[in-house]
Amino acid sequence: MQPSAAPSPKRGWPTVLAALAVTVVVVASLLISARGRVATTLGDTDDAMRLVMVRDLISGAQGWFSTHVARMQPPLGLDMHWSRLVDGGIAAMDRAFGLVLPADQAEAVTRMAWPLVWTFPAIWAALALARRLGGAPALLPAAAMLMINILLYSQWWPGRIDHHDIQITMALAAAAGAAFGGVRGGVLAGVATGFGLAVGIEVLPFAALAGASFALRFLLEPKAHARAAQAYGGALAVATSAFYVAQTSPARLGASVCDALGANLWAGVVAAGVGLLVAVRATQGRSLAARLAALALAGAVAGAVYVGLDPACLHGPAGEVDPRIKPIWMDHVSEMQPLLGEFWKKRSNFVVCVLVSIALAAISWLWLGARKEGRTHAWLLAGAFMAMAAALAFDAQRMAHYANWFATPLIAAALADISTRYLKGSIVPPVLAAALLGQPALIALLDAIPGWDKPKSKGEAAADRCIESAAMRPLSRLPAGLVLGEIDLGPRILAQSPHAVVAAPYHRMSWGILAANHALAAPPGEDERAARALKADYVVTCPARIGQMNHAGLGRQSLQVRLDHGETPPWLERLSDRSDPLQIYRIRPPAPR
């Protein structure tokens, strides 16, 4: 493995300029493709929930350190595990637009603009990785792939105010910093890791790879990489601490959790950063064995601190999840299912992801490493990040977004290398190949095959109407009350009405999910008692979802299935027209005894 020096600032300008050009095209494409979407829907459940959090922050209903949502599973409420830094950023942008626009327009513009802000740093990091792997010739094919593959930006879509775009961006930035090396690369990787972990712990596997990269380079070449390792360790400890303190209530700084940056993860990360600093300082002039022992000790201490403060986290973020909610909700969440399951639902997406993003990336990595001069630190690091992303994607589909992004620099670098070696460095073939390998082109080709992908059923298309803003308007005009309904409707009801909800798709509210499921699965007689015990005022359902999500597996006599078939029990009063996508019922006052 050959060392690679950090690029000088002057040599970095082509990457910045290319990133700016790609960003302009991508932002324009996203705005054109998403026109009207922000006005008709709030996006997915997490987008709607994030909007609730931001509104509560702006209005003062929640303080900066309070993430308690009282309108979820009352009287308990819910303490959300999301980052307050993201809420604060969106709220600040909303306030800025509010200086020149009415409140509703400022919110709409914010929802469009916020995800677009993160396109440039993601594009820059991907281009920087491509250039690090394949030199300047890799910039054009990488730019072409990033410009054409609009599907790469599904997490950056206007209105997508969830946190996944930031997490992917920080993982890319950490990889770029680790590939650069040097003091600047160390600081970039450390800060990106700290911010990424503060936003969401999906970044943790990639953070571990970035840290291992700096430790490995110091281990093998201590004189050349000691300062970079120290810069990374210091930046990691300081940035993580700053972000943790900035978003965590002083009263909860000592609380350990498995699903967010809590005291245990903060302490473990700081131990890792400080441990790396100490190991480098103590063993810089000593033997390989001494350096290895010091680094191993630092890693072991960091792991012991994290696990020791909350052993349940050995089971991952879901270590504290009530297992009873998995068959009710988690087993039906497509993004959490294995990637192989996508083949039976959307073959084009599966084939493009696996064959283009994973198989081609693997072939590209092997091609680049076939020659000794190609086996650089950046090559090894890019392969490790891609392998990690692919492994995580096969376990959970949502991680395929990371695989798609990490594949792009590898494929672009391989195309550039082929052009340099066999086509006299011509830029046309690699750019053309990048365009032909673009996901939209391949998906269009596969979709043209008769019977390749099943079109949406009438039921699935009708179910989409339930999440449109127009479907919620009748409910929003009713007096505030508690709504009993299916899980996925919860965040949208919160965002588009004054009501509270019993259930929503969040693992910390197992009580509400179980209580709602008990009532909706109950047979006649028992259903009324369960609904009244919850003190619910309304029941809301989307009949088009019959047989889908948590409607599936319920008995024919369950309240949910009876309502899906249009059968209204006497204790409910229908308030909506039968043709409406959402069916709204008021719970009648109990009969006098």
C-alpha cells in the first residue's frame, strides 16, 4: 500500500468548481421534478414529524432542549430521539424566509430549500473521493454520474426534511477526509464524524472506518501520519463533545441511550479520540509492536466505555425496543427489510442497486488495484467504505443510499483509468459510459421489458391519496381530540390538524403502538371498550390499505378490517363521505345507564 500525500489547496479548486456546476444542474432538476409536490404532501412520516418538531420549536411550545411531544400517546407523550441541531437549522431557515414572506410561504420554501443545501457538500465529497482515486481524469465521469443519476438524490428531494441526507453527507465527508489524510483531512473527518453522530448513529460504522484509517496509517508510517492522527483524534473528541452539549439538556447529559448520541456513545467516542491522541504521542518513536498495543488498548477502552455504560446497546439501536411492536410495525417497514426482498417488489430498483452500485463498484475496485501503483491508501479506504455500505444495504434497504454514493467514485476512477490506458485519455468515452451506466437510463431500459415490474395496484394507488394534504383537511376542521388510527397516519395527523394521536411509527412509543393495535384488532364489544379506555375521540382509517402494513394479519371481525369493508359499528358516527380516501369517525358519547 503506497502513501498518498494530501492535495494542496490550489489543486482542490477544480473539485470545488466541478461540484458547483453539478450542484446547479442537480438542484434545477430536483426543483423541476418536484414541482407541486411540496404543496400536495408532507412527504413521508419522518418529514411530517420533523415539521411538527420544528413548528413546536418556532412557536415556543418546546424549548431548545425539550423534544417531548405531548400530543403523542397521551398522557405519556413521547421524547423523540432526533437531533435538535437539525430542528434548529430548519427553524433558523424558516425564520430567515419569514422576514420577507408570509409564514405559510416561508415554511413551504424552507421545506424545499433545506434538503437542497446539503447537495453541494455531498457532491463535493464524492468528487473529491473520485479525484483522490483516479486523479483529475476521474472528475468528469464522476461529475457526469452525479449529474445524471437523479435517483441518487432521493434523500435530498425538495420537502425531504428528514435527517438521512445529512447523515449520508457526513459519511462521505468523513471518507473524503480520511482519504486526504494530513491535518486538514483529519480535522474534516473528525468534525464530519462528530456532526454525523449527533444527527443519527447510522453514521457509526463509517465513523469507525474513518478512525481505523488514521490509526492504520500511523501504525505503518508513524513519522508521516502522526500529526494527521492527532488532528483527527482531537477534532473527533472536541466536535462530538460540542455537538452533544449543544443539543442535550444539562439534566440528561449523563443519560445513556442506544438509538442516539447519548452519554455512553459520547463517552466512547471521546475515549477513542483522546486514546488515539495519547497513543500517538506515547509511541511515535517506538516499535511497531508498541504502536499496535497502544492503539489496540485505546480501541478496547473506547468500546468498553460505550458498552459498559449501557450493555443493551450490544444489540444495536433496537436493543431497547419492545419486541412486541416488531410484528405490528417494524416488520412492515420496507426500508428496514433486507435488500434481497426488494427484488420481489421492485426489480428494476434492486437490479440497478446491486448490479450498478455494488457489482460494478466491486469490479472497479479490483480493476484499480490490479496494478501495484493503484493500491493506494485511498483505494483501500474506498473499498472498505463500499464493502461496509453494501453489507449494511443487504441487511436494511435504506443503507443502499450509502452504497450508491460510495460506488460512484470507484466506477468513475475505473472509467478514467481505462480511458488513460487504452483510449489516449479521451474524455468522451468515460463520460458517455458514465451516462449509459446512469440509474435512470438502466431503470428505463429494464422497465421497457414486458412484465418485468408489476405496476401499482389500484389499492396501492388509492392508498397514496390518504397521505395527501387534501385528505387531511376534513379532519383538521374538527374540534381537537385524540385520534385512534393506523401507525403511519400519526405524524401526518399531528402536522396537519390540532389532534393528538395514540400511535405513530417510532420505536420509543411502544405503549401507544400496542394500545392502538389492541383496539383496532379487537372484535365487536371489546373494540368499544378498548377505544373508550384510551379516551379517544375519533377513529381514522385508510380503507385502501386493506391487507397492507398493520392492516395485514388482522381477523375479519377486527375493528380495522370491519371499517376497511365499510362496516360501521353503532358506537361510531361516520363523519366523512364514503368516497373520501380517509374515513373519519367520531366516537359517540356512551349510552346513559
